[in-house]
Amino acid sequence: MRLTNLVLKNFRNYQNLEVSFNSDLVLILGANASGKTNLLESIYFLSRLRSFRAPDELLINHREDYFALQGRAGNRQMETVVQKSGLVKRSFKLDGQKTKRSLWQTFATVLFVPNDLNLFILGPVFRRKYLDEVLGQRDSLYVLSLSSLEHVLKQRGALLQLLGRGEGQRSELDYWNLELAKTALTIWVKRTELIGFLNRRFNQVNRDLTNFDHIYQIEFVSANRFANENEFLAELGRLEPAEIRAGKNLLGPHRDDFLIKKNGELNIYNSSRGELRAQILALKLLQAEYLTNGESKPVILLDDVFSELDEIRRTKLLETLTGHQIFITTTEEHHLPKLAKDVQIFKVENNQLK
């Protein structure tokens, strides 16, 4: 799906901006801190109804009390407004009709920012975020399950702390245990399916990027060994004394992780920095593949990552993403591989695109 029009009002440094896109490859040039990333952030917001780096209220231009975004992708017209007046108020419209955030269906995105290149040396929360980013755009039930998980963990954790102080009612824990079991199993099923897909495709995609014939295995590091809710509840019962002493949830999808082994050994111990980057590129390309639905392909947002890649990997990346609409931000035009044709180029100057 192609994004053809974008309108920003009071979004970050853009007070009034309207731009049309007529290419599958859009290059956005500008100095550091000029607002290149802000533009990608607005596209991401129209796709996901959230930013990838800040709460909604911080997206509002500091001199204003609201921001508005409009866009057209395929035959869908999108409009979002976030207003800050005491409480943050939000309005979402699809084709002129108000809709709920949970029903928002527009276009999928694959975001690649420089920090992603550290995926394997960062904590598990960043790798869970990758899984959630992929699954959340394909399965609305998964999004609801994540929201439910957050609520359950918060309430259950607070109760565990009370019980640890000799307060609260132990009987209340049974209710939250059951809620956690239902939510956890739903999330684990989806994550297990995604890891299976990655395993089936990862070796080939990485080989296409590097021409190296290594054997990779992606392992889901999880407590996901329960066939049903009763087994999960039994394990919670066994852990109950430890959870009460710790005052926190010790079992659930919030502790999941995944790792990659190269030739049987953990990748961070036997892969060069370039190889690790290729492995991360492979994960991003598989995200794009997983989110492709027939002729509808996700929009690719590459935020200043070309400067981190060599010429060969830049070229391979664009070759593999043929058919997707790609937005690239960079400080230097020469970062674009020579093979690129029909590229639409914008320069960010004085909070405008030229």
C-alpha cells in the first residue's frame, strides 16, 4: 500500500506541512535535528496511532495545544487529532467516520532506527518489542491481549506486594491468576507461531544478504511449556511463596526473550559487527514479509540507518524490498545506492520540505 498524501498541523517542529508522494522510494535529506525523524514519526503514528519514541502529548508543537495529522493510503483517508487541555483528548477518523483506536486499520509499517542495530546486546524488553511490533500489526486480538496483560500484571503485582506485607486478601489472587493464565497462553501461542515463521525463513534471507552459508537457529526463551490453563495455574501455585516474597510477577510473557544461534553458538559470541547487522536486517525483512497481505505491503521507514551500513548491504536491502514504498532519512544523498531510480527527494529546511 502506498502513502500518497500527508498533512501535519502542529506536529513536532511542523506547524503547517502538506506533501504528496508519487514514488515508491522517498529520500528525505536534512541536517541533524532538522526534523527528518519527525516526519517518519508522523507516518508511523498514522499507521499505529502511537509514536515510536514519545507519549502523545510530547508530539504537540510546544507553542500549541493540539496536533492534527491527515493522510491517504490506498483508498483510505485517515485523520487523527490529539489535544492537550488538562487531560489529553484524542479523535480518530477513517474515511470521515469516527472510530476507536482498537478498530484502527490503515497500513502496516516496518520501522528501522539506528538503535535497532544493537538489538542483540540490549535487554530482552527490546526483543519482546520486536515480536510485539510484528504481531500487533497483524492480529488485533494480540493487541488486546497485550493491553490486558499490562493491566493484569499491574493489579496482580500490587496484590503480591500487599500480601508480602501481611495485608490484602489471598483469595483475590485466584482471580488474577486465572486472568493471567488466559492472557499469557494467548500471547504465547502467537509468539510461538512467529518464531516458527522466522526459523523457516531466516537462513535463506540472511544468505541472500551476505552470501554466507551459515546455519542459524532462533530460540524462543520462554516459560511457554504449558499445554493448558490448568498447567499454568499449577505452576503459579508452586511459585506463589516466592512471588509474595519478591512482591512481583515471576511468570508470564513479560519475561520472554529470543536469541539467535549461529552454527550452534550464540551469535554475539561468534559473529562480527557486520554479521550481527545483517542478522538484524534479516529480521526486519522478515517482518515486512510477515506483514505482507496479498498485494498490500507494509510501508518501510528507514531512519538514518543507511549511514550505518556498507554499500553492499544498502543495495541488497533495497533490492529485497522492491515493491514496498520506502521512506529513507539521511544527512547525505550519496548514501542512496546507485541502483535507485525514480526516487523522490525532499530537503528539510526551516520546518518545511522542499
